[in-house]
Amino acid sequence: MDKLVSPRKTAEVLQKYDIKPNKKYGQNFLIDENVLSKILQVCDLSPQDHVLEIGPGIGTLTQVLCPRAKMVTAVEVDRRLISILQETLEDCRNLQLIQGDILKMDLQELLSQVSKERKCKVISNLPYNITTPLIMKLLEVRDPIETMVFMVQREAAQRITAGPGGKDYGAVSVLVQFYSKAETVFNISPRVFIPPPEVESSLIKITIRERLLYSVRDEKLLAEVVRGSFQHRRKSILNSLSASLKMNKGKLSELIKEAGIEPSCRAESLSPAEFANLTNFLYNIIGDNNRTKI
């Protein structure tokens, strides 16, 4: 099969099957071989690797992943593309194709199948509208994952990798740092896709930590505290958390102070270490009790 990573071949495949890229699914097909090579370098695949690819499209990336990995499992939501993938990737004997919506799947079960022998690598040109929810769902079931390499909207990459104090720093920034090391590797021009997206993209690499960045008593409570703190960015952490956790404001203010945090500060000023400390202070009081009684 000819290389799919070219404007001519991509257009030829789309025309043959009368496929018009679907904006709903974020379908922008890579046509630049140089960018594809750089992505492969970042993936750093070995012949023993098992890969989960999300959204293979017409198989441009899949076509070069298969010869470099032991097994590739590709999940595609668009039913129209399954028959295309079966043809364009007919020589890939180590490929498993699954049709379905990755956000609606049991990711724990899927990853347990993909990573039977060793931890897997998750790779994708992610549709922009599912970037944050999918990354957070993957981090919740992260144990079978070694690394994740994603092409995402540049603004999403900035939010995912942001540090405290800036406008891009938010709940996703904090939680990603707790579970992984995330970095933007390089930016990608819209011109290397068909059709070109309206925004620039970035390639990010997320390496799962063996243990949390900071120890917390309850990971679920950590997520509630972080998300609740950023729920109203312009409000103080006291006002945001009292609403989201349904806690008495006076008692909560005392706990925030005991954690070494000024109740009037905003969430964007807190470091991951401070969120961990606050979570642990809250857990010591809340435990398994109903928070509305605190």
C-alpha cells in the first residue's frame, strides 16, 4: 500500500470513498511526512510495545505504528472509516480495529486487554472537543499506561502544561501534574492537515508517574477540591469551595488557614503541593462523613 501521508494519497482515498471530513469528530488528516516522522520519534516505539491509537482516521499514523510495535489497537468512532481502514491497512497483521466512541467505553477493560503483557502507549491526533475529558478519564485508569502522545489544540496544550499563576493554569493543569509529567514537544501548523484546522496544534507527551507527585489521603477528594476551587475562577478559594463542597464557610475558612493558605486567595495562585496539603486537611475532618453536616 502506498504511503498515506501525502496530500495526493489522502485526497485520493477520501474521493474514492466519497468521504467528507466530519467537524463533529474533529477529522483533520495529517499530510506531512516530516511531521509524521517527528511524532514517531517522540513515541519512541519498540518491537515489544502495545499501542492504543484513538481516532486512526484513514490510517495515516496507524500505517507507520504497526511495523514498529508488537500490537496496535485502534478505536474509531466514525463507522464510515472502518471499511477504509480495513483496505488501507490490510497489510498490518498486528492491528485490531474497534468501532466505537472512546468516551463511552469501559477504559479500564479496554486498557487491560491492550496492556496484557506490558504497559501500553496511547497515541492520537485527538479531536479537540474531547481532549480534556479523555485525558482525565485516561488518568483515572492510568496504571496500565506508560506514556501518552497526543496532537491537541495549542491552547489545550498550554492549559495541560501550565504552572501556577497564569491564566492557562486550571484544574486540568493541577491534576495532570499530580499523575504525570506533561510537556509540549513542538507546535504544528494547520497547513499539514487536510482540511486545515482553524487553530494551531501542539504535540504533547504525558509520562505517567509511578506515584503521585504529592501524597494525598483520597484521590477522589483531591479531584473534588481542585475542580471546586477553579469552578469560579474570579472568586476566592473559600467561596468556590464552600459552594462546591457544601461546607460551612466558617469551618472551611479555619481549615484552609490551618493548611497554610489564605482563604481570600484564588485557586490559580495555589501550587499542586498546596492542593495536596489542603486535601489532606479536609480529609482529616470530613473522612467518610456527609460534608453537608460539617
